[in-house]
Amino acid sequence: MKRAATTACLLLLCIAMRASSSPVGNSQQQAREVLGHCITAIGGIDRLRGIQTISYQSFAHVFVRSIDVSPSLPGMVAYLRYDVTLQPQRHAISEKIESWSTESLDQSTALVKATSEGGYLEQADKKRPLDGDTFYAVVDNLASEPISALLAAVDSPELSLRRDADGIDEISFHQTIYGQPVKTTLGIGRTASLEWIETEHSYAHSLFNSSWGTVAKRHVLSGWYIDPSGVHLPKKWKTVTNGLDESQQSMVNVKLNPSSSDSVFDIPSEFKGTYAAVLNTSPDDLAKANHGEGQTLDVAAGVVMLPGKESAYNSLIVKQEKGIVIVEGPYSNANSQYVIEYARKIFPSIPIEALITTNQLWFHVAGLAAYANAHVPIYALDSNADLVRRIIASQTKDQTGTSAPQLREVRDTIEIGKGTNRMLLVPFRGEFSARTMGVYFPELKLLYCSDIYLPQAWAGPYWTEQLAEIRDVIEREHLDVQRVSGVSMPPKDWKELSAAIPPAVASLEHKPS
């Protein structure tokens, strides 16, 4: 009797678990019923199909988390003002963008135009094809626009329906924007309200988002109002990516079917068909662009910087007594594979014993999965270990047979290898360098400073502060340094660089009055 009761409880538990995590029975039909209720609540299918053009202004702030020094410190925030005209059913958009950030009062202005024919970005009266980041921003904008998303769902030949633990019906389908496949999910509440829209796709050619593989962005909608035409629309939305708030936007002066000319979407002939340059460029192509025509820089005997160029994503290949150690796995896994193959070419039959990653910038840890999949131990600063695990897990989530990375967390200075090319891993623990680790070669008197030694144009007003933090580490750890280098900088004479650091402010001695 007791066994039967236990079996019954287990059966009920399994049924409950299946109900909360599996598609709703006959989900295709039920999905269309739920979608129909939502569209009716918003204004009805005829009203939605009657919306040919939408115009609005909006204000947004964006958290630039990809370059955060530390989650506990104030980060960089970008502020944007948009003037937008779009045709949701034609996937046509024209947007004037004014932007500035917490780092500068300088304002940047750009015009973006895109249709199914092609698109361009215009700044300072110069037009150029959309780059990867701008292309994906336009795709996300069009795929998540509520009218466009709802009508795309209606026209989709296949819908799936799940109900989450909070009673939200999740309707998923696939749409294609400018050749980019986008999985789209509508979150519909108990009262048929559209709570959120989630878009998910690859960002292979985005400098920042490519680090995470396939990325889902959830656009949470609020500030609903009823337009004079009878359509119910949101004026505010928040975008959440990787579980973190990415941005928030508020619209004003929304107009449905305003009087406007189709010429606002005209695309010059030279920019038609230009999306192929983004869609058809492979990760290998991008890696080769970073490395040029096979450029390398011999730093010392057995130490090669690849590609060895200023402003590039560089890695160090270091030959030691027991094997090869590679410093830095930036940019992409294709980039890392290029480095691995070159290391095997110049040092054949010598195993890669370790990979050292030195900071927290997303695009500097974007190529670590290649080493994890090759079962190469990865040394990372303790404060960056969680980020490394999350990025590798995100990139490999769709791969079979993967295992957890062999991660070695560095808390204090440790030695790697022996001999002429031995190295010390030195946590910086400074202001800009709170999550930075240096790599010191005692016999070579070389200090690799990660991203704390940058091209001066990149560092801007923080140039001398970052040099001062390098000086502080050298003094604190009693390092004998003649040259310094960084992920984007070949080695340079330290004495010459340190001369740019302003004299330290003398301490003020307290004197009683």
C-alpha cells in the first residue's frame, strides 16, 4: 500500500513537471488561439495589418557591460536619442541617432537606413555599408517591434507553445530579417497581454555579443497606451541580455501611418545587396583579417607575438622546457584556432600546456572555448573565473561531448614553467586593473600588462593613470622591467613610457592649528 502511494505521488510529480516544462498539448492550434486573443486585445488583426508606417522619437540608456572594470564599480553608460520612421511589414527603417556617454560630452550623430534591398550608415556626410554591430541592432529592432513580431507570428507556418511556471504563454516561431534567421518568442500573460518579446540568434560578426555565441535578448514591454486608432501599444521597454539589464527605452510622439514619402527609405544602388558582406563572412575570414598576411613579431628566443601589431588582438606563444604556454585567447575561437595551428607549426610535436587569460573584457575572453575543447588548462584571475565559465558554457551549450574547462584560478603571484622563458602571473588589483593579471618574464625583463597598456588614443584621459598602475605593480612586486607590452601593443621601452607619468602629489602633513 505504501509503495503504491509512493508510486502515485511520483506519477503526479512527473505530470506536474512535464506540464511546467513541456509544450502544451496540440500546441499549434492552442498557440494560434492564444495569439489571436493577444492580437484582439491589442486592436485586432485588421488594425494591425493597416499599420503601414510608424514614426516616433525615443530616449534610451545602454549599460556597456562588455568593458566593465568591475560589477561593483560605476560602469560606462551610453545615452541615445532616436528619430525613427519604420514600416514594420516591409522591414524598412530610417533612424537618426544622437549619442553620447558618461566618458565624454562629445555628441555623435548618425543616420541608419535599411530595407530588404540593403542599408548604410552615414556619419559626417560619409556613407558606408552597415557593419556587424549596426546590422544586428537593426535586425533586433525590426524583429522585436511589437506590430512586426505579431504579424510575423500570424504569418509563420509553424508555432510552438509553452507555459512557464508563472502562467505566461510562450509562443515561439522563426522569422528571417535581411537573411538573418531569428528565433522569436512572444510572452503572453493571463489577460492576453503581450508582456515581452524575445529574439535569439547568432551575433557572429558583433565585436561584443559574439563572445556569447547564440544570444537571447528579452525586450520587456510596459507603459501601454491606446492610440486614437484603437491600437494598444507600449511606450517603454527594457532589454535584458544574459540575465542582466542591457538598456531601457522610452518613446514619445508616436504616430501611426503619418504622412511621409517612401523616399525616406531610398537606398543608393552602391549599398544594395551589402548584407552579404556580413552574412557570408566566416569566423575564419575575420581571424585572418586580424592576423593579416601571417604577420608575427619575435619578442625573444622562443617568444612570438601573433600578429604583433598595434591595435590588433595579440597573443603570445611561449616555448618553455615542458611545453608551450599561450598568453591570451581574444576575439573568437577561430582566432584562437589560428594561434594554436601557428604554435604547432613553429614548435612541432610540443604540447600546449596552458592558456593564460588576463582580464575581464568580453572580446578578450571570446576565444577560450577553443582551448577548453582541446583540454588545455586555463589560468584566469579569481575575480574573472565566473565570467570565463559562463562564456565558455554559452558558446558550447549546443555542442555534444563537451566537458567543463580545466580552470586554474589565480589569487596571488604564481610561477609558470622554468628556464629562460619562465613567467610569473601577477594580479594587478588596481583601479582600472582591478580584474587584470600581468605576466612577467624575469629573465627577459618583460612585463605583459594585458589591457592596461593601450594605444594612447584608446586610453584617452586615463592613459597616465594606467601607466601609473603599471608602475605601482612594478614597485610593489619588485620587478626588474625594461619593456612592457599589452594585448593591443607590441613591447616598448618602459623607461620611455614611464616618463609620461606626472610626478606623484606629495603627501600633505597634518599640522595642528
